Amino acid sequence: MLARMAHSVHVPSPLRSYTGGASRVSAEGASLRALLADLDARHRGLRFRMIDEQDRIRRHIRIFVNAREAQSIDEALQAADEVHLVCALSGG
């Protein structure tokens, strides 16, 4: 039997309307792709705000696994990994 890998996901304030205001949620997955699918099942519409139609991380979003920036959603996750979602800020 496969063990479930639940991860803590830190959600930035611009995306908290999808999580009912929660700054931290839980999601399961052995890869970022699986985690984002589970996250979207729990918080409908959240994945689309981060991932484009070609399954690439949107240019204004950064996803960190622990302290390392993820380059694609196909990256594997380990049991104790924390995922941090970051929205880029702009101004002038």
C-alpha cells in the first residue's frame, strides 16, 4: 500500500480567496503536478491562477519546495517537503 504524502502549502494573500482566507493548507502528492491537482480539488480554481494552459508555471508565480525554486510541475516531492507559493509584486 502506498503511503500518502501530505504537504503543508503556504498560500500568499492574493490567492487566499481560493482557500477561504487560509494562509496554510494541506495537499497530497508525490510530485508538484499531483499536489497541484489535489490542491485544485480542495480549492477549485487555484491551480489555474498558477499554471498556464501548457502546464507551465505562470511568469508571475514562483513555487518553492522548501527553499529551492521549482522549475516545472513535474518535480518530485519528498514526504517532509513544504511548498511555498509566491506571487511576484510589480509597481512603478
